[in-house]
Amino acid sequence: MESQSSPNVPAPDLDEIDPPERPLRAPAGPPPFFGLTPEEVRGVLVGAGWQPYRANQVLDWVYRKKVRDPKAMSNLGKSQREALASLVDLSLPRIHRRLGSPKGDAVKYALELRDKARVESVAMLSKRGVTLCVSSQAGCGMACVFCATGTLGLTRNLKADEIVAQVLHMLETTGWEDPGFNIVFMGMGEPLANYAQVMKSIRILNAEEGLNVGARRITVSTVGLVPQIHALAREGLQLGLALSLHATTDELRDRLVPLNRRYPLRELLRAAEYYAQTTGRRITLEYVLLGGVNDHKGDAERLAEIANSLPCKVNLIPYNPVPQLPWQRPSDEAIQRFADWLFPRCPAVTLRWSQGGDIFAACGQLGAKG
Ligand code: SAH
């Protein structure tokens, strides 16, 4: 790597392996630091007899100065430096593999968790800045038929610290410095199916004494868990909400996104509208373009109708092929045609040419063998 400061640094080229012999966190050890809100960190340290300002110093080292080694926390007393590791676990999961895209605009991480479960995260760099895409579950139970992660099934929910750790790893190791980076819950898993831990991770990331990532810079993407969308609306945070719509009729959506059989379009869109009204934020409608499946003119017309019925923008995602799955990406002309049908009819349309396709790090490819 060359410079650490420019956002245009090419991605580190090749994978990097942490020493595998590094001991994994013992299950019965101290609580993981990254699963604690700043108040909880203070609670733990004050409970061990520390002055509250000492906890603030630790938070400052970790989240502002990006220092996790207690020995380097020079304004702590000697006894505190020695005790810290027994009070909170400051380690991050092992990086099993890190892969930079040849174009230098994406880095995919496979992290190995305490129980050896693996999750993937992707850091992306564009003209608009850095976006960190995090996983909320190992695998996914939603079984969307075109998604690589969907074919894996659910291994387990991630804990809040395992979500926060993904962000920290990417901030520490991409070398991309962007104070205005965005976080999207668009990696493996259905974030709203792991509601409590996802919310906790958001509170930690959002906390002023944490990473201080503004709620408006965090987007949760969901396949459409209606009760959880309502709950999210009532959290009092201006989080972005993205809905994985992908179809404009229940008939097709039932096939593509099995959860639609439980929460059909009408209910889903009503929940989306409630979210927009309660939070004052426009929803993003994500629409994966599957060649010959949902890319007809009629689909575009119905999509425009839906888009005009609620405060939203539309994000078209040309399908990223997944080995072993039969779905196809439409031709570039078909993609453009679909976008052109929408543009005049829709409030806002963007076309997401996913990054990271060359390293199987694009939308829906996480967990695919590549
Ligand atoms: N489970 C959540 C979070 C995942 S976000 C959700 O579904 O919203 C990942 C996005 O990529 C979703 O919109 C998903 O439907 C979409 N996706 C899945 N497989 C894809 C693929 N192969 N190509 C493009 N997008 C895909």
C-alpha cells in the first residue's frame, strides 16, 4: 500500500492471513468490548472500581485513535493498562481471507468467528466515498431463490460485537480514510430477522463516543419483515431503509422471495409508507433485474406505479450471476431499456452497477464459491 490518506489508494492486492494460531476468544472470558455501548463500557469499568473518566479515555483510544492494545493507552495508569484486558475483550475476529478487486474499488473480507462460523463483509470505494457492507447473520434463512447466500440456509445470528467488528476491520485495513463513510446492512443475512443484535450494533456505531456514524449514513436492507419495519420506524433514528422489492406482483414475488407469502406486497408497501412517514426518510426500493423474469415493460410500469405511491427512490441492480443458479443478468441494452422506461415515470432512479463482481463480492454473491 502507498498512502494511507487518499481515498483513491488502490485496494490492497492480495489476501492476508492472520496467524491462525492466535488464540480465539474464550467463551467464558470478559465481555466483548465491541458489543457494549459506551454507557455499558463505563458500567463495566466503574464496576471494577475505575473512575468514569478512565472509561472515557479507553473509548477515546479505541474509537478515535483506533488503538486496541491496552499497553499503548499511555494516559491510563499502569494498573489499569494491566487490568483492562481482563475486564473487556478488545480483540477482533480473525481475518480468514482478504481479497482486493483488481480494479481496486472493493475489498472482500471473510472473517472467522469464535465458533468458526464465517461471514463476509465488503468495503467499496467510489467517487462518492466509502461504503462498508456488513453481514448480520452467518448464512440466511430467507431463501430468496436468486441469491447465493439464500442457498446456504441460516447458520446463526451474529452478535452485535461481530457486526461492529466488521466495520472496525474494514476501517483498519483498507487504508481508505473517509470520515463520512456509509454502512449498509446488505451483506449476508436478513438484518431484521436478527433485530435486537442489529439494533444494538447500530446504537454502538451511532454513539457519539463510539464511531459516531450518523443514523442517516446507515442503511438497513430488508426482504420485508413487516412487524420489524414498524418497530424500526419507532426507534427514533433516521436510519435509511431499503426494501428488496424485486417484483411488482405477488405472483412473481411469491416465487422469488418466499417471505412474500407471509407478508404480501400490499402489507409490505403499507409498512414502507409508515416508515417513511414516521422517520421523514424516503425508502429505497431495490429491484434486481433478472433477465426475462422481471424486466418487461409491464414490470417497469407497475414499478413506476408503486414508486409513485410512496416517498421513495428506486435502485435498479442488474443481477450478478451466481454459479449453479439458473438466473441471468439482462443484456446491457435490456437494462438500459428498463431504466429508460422508468426514468420519466419515477421520482428517482439509480442504476447500481455493483462493485466487486470480479471477486464474488457483489450483491447477492456472498458465500458463493469463487
Ligand atoms: N436480506 C436483506 C439484506 C441483503 S441486501 C435483503 O434482502 O434486503 C442484498 C441485496 O442484494 C438484496 O436486495 C438482494 O435481493 C440482492 N441480491 C441478492 N442476490 C443478488 C444477485 N445475485 N445479484 C444482485 N443482487 C442480488
